[in-house]
Amino acid sequence: MMAHAKRALNLMPFSFRRRPELAGLDRASRRDVRRIAWHFAQRHWTLHAPAFVWIVFVLLHTRYHLLPERRDYLLITLLIFVAGVVNIRLHIARYLKPARAIFDSLGAVAARAITGR
């Protein structure tokens, strides 16, 4: 039971420190792999879903006064923001394995060329 819980903690997308895809890399290389993963994640349409929901929410609120209380409006905005951050982290975690494969194949110089940094 303890091994399963420990393995689940290692695979959590919110802490990239213990990800097996980043094992054995120095700090700069881990950053490069995460940047490649972010580069891939940006091309997936679901990454932008929370921003689209927030824009629709703001337009509905502006036009139809969806929420009369300012506190409610700010709370919904905060929840959408948190959903967006979680969504970004999940997308990056999804692309870490292919990003590491590309980094291992091409190296740090090519990784920086891919991401434009």
C-alpha cells in the first residue's frame, strides 16, 4: 500500500521535481524539457478552454449582469483561473515523456532552437 501511495506522489503533475521523465537531468536540462513540453501543450485546443470560458463569462456578466455581487464575480474568476493553472500543469505533464525523448535525441541546443529561447 505504501509503495502505491509513493508512486502516485511521484506521478503527480503539480510537482515536477519527482517526475521520472526528468530524472538524471541537471536544472537547466529539466527546464529545457519542461519548455519543450509547454511548446507541445500550447498546440492542444483544450489548453485554451478555461480562457474561452472566462471570456464568455465576462461577456455574459457585462451584457446581462449575470452576478450582481462583485464578490461572486471575483470568486468565479478566481475559480476559472485555478482551473486554468491546473489545466496547464496537466497538459505539461502529458507531454513530458515525448519532450524528454526529443531532448535526449537532439540535445540542449536543439531544444532551445525548438522553443525559441
